[in-house]
Amino acid sequence: MNPALESKTVRKKFTISTKYRLLLYASPFLILVFIFSYFPLYGWTYAFFNYRVGFPLLDTEFVGFKWFTSIINNEFQVKEVTRVLRNTFGISTLGLLTSILPVIFAVLLVEIKTNWYKRIVQTLTTLPNFISWVLVYAIAFMLFSVDNGIVNKLMIQLGFQDKAINYLASPDFIWIKMTIWNVWKTLGWSAILYIAAITSIDQELYDAAKVDGAGRFRLMWHITLPGVMSTFFVLLLLSIANFMNNGLEQYFVFQNSLNKDSIEVLDLYVYNTGLVGYNFSFATAVSMLKSFVSIFLLFVANQLSKWVRGESVI
């Protein structure tokens, strides 16, 4: 074969193989997503059976949509699901309202000119993100316990209380308490993205504004904040899509018999119903409905992004 023609043939084969290079690069991650995200969806089949622990699934009674209809037709279940949804929506709404705090914290942190002090503040505010909720509850118990809690002792000594109050067991303002603990734990970690967005802002904008006489407040208001708003809105829209997923661990460690009615969110309700109450089929049906609502909210958020910003999230 002509060497030139042979070289051309080899190059053509190489070109064809590189056509799928990106697919090959992505394939390990696609396999992981399939294994850990899509394969577990097989468990949804439990929602269509009257599953009993210890029996094979196929040996249990097929009941179709019985557990789905019981969520609507059973008066007790309606009250329970309504209560849990109210807790979920309340705590999630407070979470969305406080999502602006990492932006404010990042803007103020960048304004600190003393580097060693800025690093200390950023480190101290980021470390709580790596503490488990179990340890967070231990800290809360140390602060607010009835017998030896620092807060109770201080309040009694200052004359604000006559006797110790069991703050951790009280259902009063429990949504706000949970939001404050979550903000304390995630503030520094959430601000990292906004700090990265601020450092990517063109420095010439600041220099030009300083020439025009802008002070630090005007620089923050007219350059820094607009520079991080696009990042904030993307994360906000993703949070809206994740509105129903409050997580489990925080509410599991803080729940007790007195505050359970106010703290039990949807994920915790599914855990208590399925793994504690052994009603796997009903818990699976509730969990499926949560997934469908989350997907619906994702598409709503995506459409809002198109209307408001002209860009879609997905």
C-alpha cells in the first residue's frame, strides 16, 4: 500500500476513535451515577406490595396503588402527612431566606485587609461544616442542658430566669432554632463559592471606580454584590429544586418526645415510619411522592431561571 495512503487511513481510524473520547471520559462517572442513583430506584417496587419484614418481596401481596391512595383517603394519614409537610416547608423556607447570609459574610470577609485575621475567621467559620450533627448536639447539650448548661446558669445569675428551662426539649420556635444551627454549621463553607466568585471579578472595575471617587461601601454595592449575584441565583435555584430534601441527621439527633410534632420533616418521617415502624411500603410511597415533587420544583425553578435570567439551570 502507498505509504501516504496508509498514513491517511491510520489517521482516519484515529479520528474516528477520538470521536467518542468524551463519552469514554464520562463513562466511569455515568456508571457510578447509574449504580448509586438509578439502580436503588428498584426499591420503589416496595410501594406496590404489602411488604413484611423477613419475607421475600414476591411472596408478599401485590396491592397496586393502595399505599398512595391511603395518603389521601385515610384521615389520620392525611393529618400526619400535612403536619410533616408543614414542618418541611417551614424549615426549607427559612433555609431559603437565610441563603443570602453566606453572600453577605463573603463580601464582608473579603473586605478584611489583615490577612492573618481573615484566615482565622474563615477557618473558624468553615470548621463546623466538618463536625457531625451528633457532635453539634453534644455542643448544644453542653450549652442548654437543664442541670449544667452554661446558658441556664448565666440566665439565672443575671436574673432573666427563676429556674432552668429545657430549651432542647421545647417545641417553641423549633424551626428557627434548627435554621440557626444549620446556618452556624454551614456559613463558612457556603461562603467559599462566593469568595471564589469575588476574586474572579476584574480588578480594573475597582480601580476605575476608585478613580471616580467610590468608597468601600460603593465598591461593595455596585461591583462586588453584582459580581456574585449570578452565582447566588444559580445556587438559589438549585436549593429550590432541593426544597423537599431537608436531610435526616440534624432532625434525628435533635428530636425528642416533646418536640417531635414540630421537628419531624419528611425525610425523618420516612425513616420513622419505614425503619422504626416497619411500614416499609407506606414509607416508600411517601418517599416517591417527595421525589416527584422535587422533580416538579426543579423544572419550575428551571423555567423561572429562563424567564428571569434568560439562562436555564438544566
